[in-house]
Amino acid sequence: MLEPFERMLSTDEKGALLILFHRNPNLKNSVQGLATLIGKTPREIAGDVNDLTELGLSRHNSSTGVELISWSREKAEEIQEKLCAAISHANAGRIFKTTSWTLIS
């Protein structure tokens, strides 16, 4: 049940991209631009960007001729809710309330 969460954080680069998009949810940038923002090369993060897209957390848009990657806030919230439910279920004997919890702060 925690597979998407584990997959989201399987590399330091994915973690850096998640933090970047969480702090800048309206960001749209190329792989090269994202790599520059997190201090990596495009080659180092290309697989991570594709993995986040497969999870539904980022979207590719090439309508302008340049492939831009953007954040999917809806999918991030969906995964966050599933994670909270899994944690709550695992802690069934304890009270675990998540009123304003966010995945990454």
C-alpha cells in the first residue's frame, strides 16, 4: 500500500523535485530547467522525472514545441490521502488525526 510513497522517494533527485514542486506548485519547466534548479544535470534527473510522471505527480506538455513538466496537485493530494489512511490503519490502536498534514513541508 505504501508503494507509491516509497517510489516517490527512491532517489535524492526525486526528493529534490518533490520539494521543488511542493514549494512552487505552479512551476512549469523543461527537464534542463528543473535540473538546473536542483543542481543536477538533465541526464541525472530524466529517469526520475519520467517515474514521477508514471506515478501521475508530474505532467508533460509539449504544445509549445518545448516539453514542459508541471506538478499535478490533484494526484499529490490523492497519494497523500492514501498514505494517511495507511498510517492510520497501521496505528489502529492509537489516535492519528491529519487535519492539515502535508507530505513535504
